[in-house]
Amino acid sequence: MALSAEDKLAIHELVALHGHLMDAGELDRMDELFTVDVVYDLTAFGAGELHGGAAIKEAALALGDGNPVGHHVTNVYVTEGPDGTVRATSKGIGVTSNGSVGSVVYEDIVRREVAGWRIAYRKVTPRRVPLRP
């Protein structure tokens, strides 16, 4: 299937919605972001893989005040592979309550569901090293 402009816009909106829901603490709305069988890969942070929206919600609640006060997503890039897999890659900037800032890369596999586009897999990788040609 070729992605339409409407598909790409819907995927951009999906990626952006994640930050809004997390920052607002609307953790009961994970079904608007993720497939039922989502895998949320936080291995790079030492947290392994979370399976399902309930696990993502539990992890956010357990992190408590360690959660960023602001999730800002930028540089969203959507591609479709020859096998039909749709990927969204984006950059995230997290602002903590003490004012420190971190940068991550989100690597998503998204899937069209009956209710619309949802994230089926997300890998979050921290950016800690500047460009070194």
C-alpha cells in the first residue's frame, strides 16, 4: 500500500499525541497511541521491553517525579518498506522538573487499526554523544 498524505499526517499526529497525553498524565488513553500488543523498548535505559499499554502506564506511574515535565517531539520522518512495514522515526526532547534536558530517538513501527494508526513497536534510544565524523 502506498501511504497517502492523509496517512502521513495521521502518523505525525499520532507521534505528537504521545507527548501531550504523557505530559497531561492521561495514562488511561494509551489505547489511542498503541496497539494492544505494543512493545515499548527501553533497553537502552536499562528497563527492558514493556508489553502492552498497561505496562507502559505502570512504568510511568512507578517513575513518578522522574518523568519529564515536557515531551517534545520533532523531525518526524515516515517511511514504508517494501514489505509494507510503516516506520516513523523522530527526535524527542525531554525537560525534567529540575530544568535538565535530554534527547532521544524514537523508532516506531506503526500499524493501521480499525480505530486508526497506532504504534505497534517503539524503541527509545538516548542521544548522549555529539556528532563525530
